[in-house]
Amino acid sequence: MPMFDTHMIFTIAAVAFFGAIIGLDRLAVGQCMISQPIVAGPLTGWMLGDPTAGIIIGAVLELIWVLDMPVGTFVPADATVSAVSATAIAAMGSTTGAALPLIGFCILLTVAMVPVTMRADNVVRHWNSRLVDAVMDASGKESGRALVRAHLSGLLAFYLKSVFLYLVFLPLGVAAVFVFKQLPENIHRAMSLFVKLLPLIGIALVVRKLSMNMIDLFLIIGFLLAAVAGQFFHAQAFTMILLVAAGGWLGARYREWHSQ
Amino acid sequence: MQSLGFAYAIEPVLKKLYPDGAEYEARLRCHLEYFNTQPYLASFILGAVVRMEEDRALNSLVDNDVVGLKSALMAPLGALGDSFFWGALKPLAAVGAVALIMTGYWWAPLLFLIFYNVWHLGLRAAMLFWGYNSRGNAVELMAKFSFMKMAKQFKVITLTILGGIIGMASDWRPEFHAKDALPVLPLMALWLAVVLALVAILRRGGSPIKLMLGLAVFCLALVYAGVIV
């Protein structure tokens, strides 16, 4: 069976088309967070028949990139392209739902692509910054039409950038998965362990950015609350999350009251 | 940066207020000058500028008032919005959703979208009218919405939920849990210790990409050393 059959080519084109639409939400249109990995991953997985892969990839990448903020002129990593590509490659690389090692490999693959996505973002932003000149050159009522053209050109540039990245990344990813499947069992086992440990890196990254302390008191309180509720009172996970959130809110109120 | 988008948003108002082509063009050029702020709070500035353009069209304001208002507001509102929306609300919504996903709730992404957008869309719409009615009085805005106070609360709740995720390690989805490796309590303590160690490493400098690549190498080493079978 060939690596790229008609169905595969159609799927890659569809992911590029829809993935780029989702990507517009990141900077250009709305910013309603549809482009966040935790939404984009499951959405892609659901479209391609492997929602589990999308949920796992989305959750892990969300934790890792959630505080990579577009502040000022800083261009953060394109987490949307990473989440959509990783999920699509994992789904296309397996007919019965991607196994954990394959999911780990796909995450690693798209992480390695991040510098390319940042470079592409910079190029498009630079190109878009020159669109203002086109409006400045127009005169009278024509300047309004030039503004509309420039604005839509900017959106189109963002869209085409994402389409281009998907059309490059997805075939490369599918080819890489083909090679990965031939690799020794030990590497598959390592990739499985990689996925299990990734949430810890994600948690550490968020803690590092939210807290000034080496050992954050609220992190420890949350840990103890959940551990006690789960292990000694056998509370349901949902109840534990509510309990922990309520504990955090009370802690915040206490800190405010104490600092007054 | 965002000048094109701002000009695009205000263009219909300018077209209505300035039927004269030359005047319209001059006002449009004015709004194409450098503008960069937090995108959600830009709606406050947009509302204020629409009101001032209306006043200006009635000859009660000079040009510099509009330009000056935009320049004066974009930096403080940018800092405020970045800190609240990107630095507090988004992490809270995301970490809450990740906690649910890690423990097997597939609908967590939907909850994330609803929770975030109730705040986002609600405030975005409110800001537009608030900016218009107050003519850009940011002091009143900050007195009404305690963004900094809410941001601090959200960050604390986020940190507590992160601790909770580690404390729920025995309830994680099968893809993530490692129940067979150790008994539950020592395993949770180990995960907490690993997170604290990673935080210490990150304080010394280290990017997410390097950490992830390092983790992959570490996992390979563990497997090939026979520690993980």
C-alpha cells in the first residue's frame, strides 16, 4: 500500500484548509480561543476519527504553551499549528486510533517544528506591517476601499501561511511516522513514557510563570486537598477539582485580607 | 501593529461623520498611525474614539484630542489586559479544563470555551459602551472593574488547581497514569518533587522546547538503561 494514497492527500488538504481557518482565531479574527491546543486538538481529532489523540495532545500542549503570551512585539510559538499537526499526523498514521508511543512521537515532531512556525509568523507580520503604506498611498473615498483591501489581505496572508505550513508539515510527519513504526520497541516504550511525563513539564512551566516562590504555598495546598479528598474520602475527580478551586479562592481572599 | 484593524473598525463611523472626501481621508490617515494594545481592551479605546470623533464632527474638539487619547490609553490598557486576560483568565480556564481532561472528562474543552468567552465577550462588549459613555475615562474603568485584584485571585486558584492535578494522580486517564510503577501516595509525592525540581531548573533558564527535547532523551536513557521495562 503506498504511503500517500488519494484519501491521504485529500485528508492533508482538508486539514490544511480547516486548520488554517482555526488558526485565524489566534491573532487575526476573534481570539475566542478556538485556536488553543485544548480546543484545536480535540476538534482535529474528532474530524479525523481519533478524538482521544486530539484530547491528549491538546491537553499536554495547552499546559506547555498557555503562558506564552503575545505581549508587545513578541511572537509566541504557534501552538495551533503544533496541536493540529500533531493530532492529524497521529490520526493519519494509525487506522484504529493512535497508540501512546505514536502520540508521543507526533508531539515531539511538532515541537521541533516550532521555530519554523515562529519564523513564518514573523515573515507574515513584517509583510502585513507594509499594508498600511498601501492605504496611505490612496486618496479620497478610494482610501476606504484600499483599507478594506489591505485588511483582508492581512487576513489572507495569515491564512495562507498556515495552509503552507500544514502542506509542508503533514506529508513530512506522515513520512516520519512510517519510519518511526520501523524503529525498535525500546524507542516506542520511551515515547510512551515521554507522554506520561509531559504534563509534569507543563505544570512546572505554568507554576514558574505564575509564582515567584521556589515552593509555592498554594500549589502545595492544592496538592494536599486533592490527595486527602481522593485517598481518604474517595471523592470523585470532579468534586476534587471543585474543592481545590474553592480552596484556592478562599486562599486568595485570605491573602487579600491578611495584606490589608 | 494594530492600526490597520483599528482603522478598519472605525471606518464606517468616519464615512458617516465625514461625507467630504478630503476630511474623511485625513481622519482615516490619522487612525492609521501606530496603535498597539491588548486586543480585547481595544474596544474601550474604540468606543471612546467613536464618541470623540462624533464630538469633533460637531466642531467641539481638535484633532490632537483624539490622537492624544489613543496614545495615552493604549500602553496602560495593554499592560492591564495582558496581565488579566493572557496572564490570569486564560491560564485559569485552561488549567481547569486540563484538570478535567486528565481525569477523564471529554467535555472539558467545551467548558473552557464557555467559561473563557463569557468573560471575554461580555467584557469586550461592555468595554465598547463603557468607552463611548465615559469618553475614555480609564480611571472610572479601573475603579469599576478591579482587573488587578481579579488577576491575583485567578492566579492563586490556578496554582491550587495545578497542585490538585498532581494530587489526583491516581485518577488520571489511563494514558497518563503510572499506577504500577509505585504505590499511589509515594507516586504522587514523587510527581510533586519532580515538578518542584523542574521549576528550580526553569528558574535557572530553560525553554519549553529544550525541556521537552531533554525529557525525550531522558526517557530514551531510562528505557535503554533498563530502568523502565
